[in-house]
Amino acid sequence: MIDGITWLAAPQPITYGGYSVLLTRGVDGEELVSRLAEAALEGRRVLRPLGKLTSEELVEELEDEYGDLSEDAAVRVGRDGEWVFAVLYGLWQGEFASMESVSRDGAHVFHLDFEEDNAKPVPPWFHYFHDERLMCGFNLYLAHSWGSAGVNGNPGVAPQVERLLRAAGLPDESLPPRDAHRTSLQVVERHFGLSLPRARVLGEALPSVVLEIA
């Protein structure tokens, strides 16, 4: 069974605060975590493996060790067929300005993130990077209030995705945000063949690492 990614549109699908996940090809799990540590802001990160933890266990570990999670981020990684995936925890909202560098040396990196508890409120975002270039990026609401309501990126990729979004009826100001979120996820899921294993992400123990400030 292929889970796709549309399930991410459910309220708080992974942990409180929303979600930040990467689906990658061309990089293994260990190298992916190393690249994430390099991409984190405010200095070099030290990787501290925690063994295999469920999502709930990792959140508990971070709360016990770091209190309000103000200092560090953490990641759980796994493989599902051709995809190596990573799920970010802790202060992921402020740690990563871009995942562009993670896509070096020919890797394909799809980053989806949503600060669901942000009071502003911030829309969910989709970015696809390859060889340290933005191939396609847009907010999943296609909302004008958060920059361009269109799709940015490579002229061979972004316009095609934008046409598919418009064919699906977006943007639509009368559509509830969660419905727009779900529709956009359906479009990129089908177009790029994206899938994230829901049961494994939510319930299975996966290799977990804290990205500590050196």
C-alpha cells in the first residue's frame, strides 16, 4: 500500500507545532542527517544518536532533556522503497532557512513544512531542490498574503506544477485552508510520486538523532 503524502493535511499529523518532513533520493540516511546538521543555523551542530525512538518517545526525550526545546532540533530517519525520509522535531521552525544545500551532488530533496501552531498563521510550504537549486516552491494555500501566489523555480518544472494546481481548482479564495492544503498535496504527490509511510512515521521506532549546538 502506498500512503502518499495527503495525510499530512490532517490536524497536527506528526507532533505539536505542525510538521517538517523531507523525502529524498540520491542520499542515504546517515549522509542526510549529516547534511541537515550542516544546514542548521547559528553554528556547527554535534550529532547525538538516541537509538530507535517513536515520534512520541523522541518528543518526550527532547522535553525531558531540553525543556522548552529552545536550543536544539532532532530528526528521525527511515527508508521506504526508493525514498529516504526525515522527520524534524524540536526547534525545526527556526533552525533551517533552506534545504538547498542538502540537495548537493545530485540529490533530490522534497521539503514539506507547516507551522500549524504559529499564531500568524503561516501557510504550509512545499519546496523541491536538486543539485542545490530550487526546482519548485510555493505555499500550499497559494495565498497572496504570503508572497507570490504562484509557483517559483526552474522553468522546466515550476510552470508545469502551476498548471496542475490550476487544473485542480487552485487558487480558490472560497476554499477552506485545509482543503487547499490537501488539494495541493494531492497534486505534488501525484506529479512527483511522493509517499511518506504514515504508520511508520507515527508509530514505529526509527533511528533518531539530536542536532545539538556545539
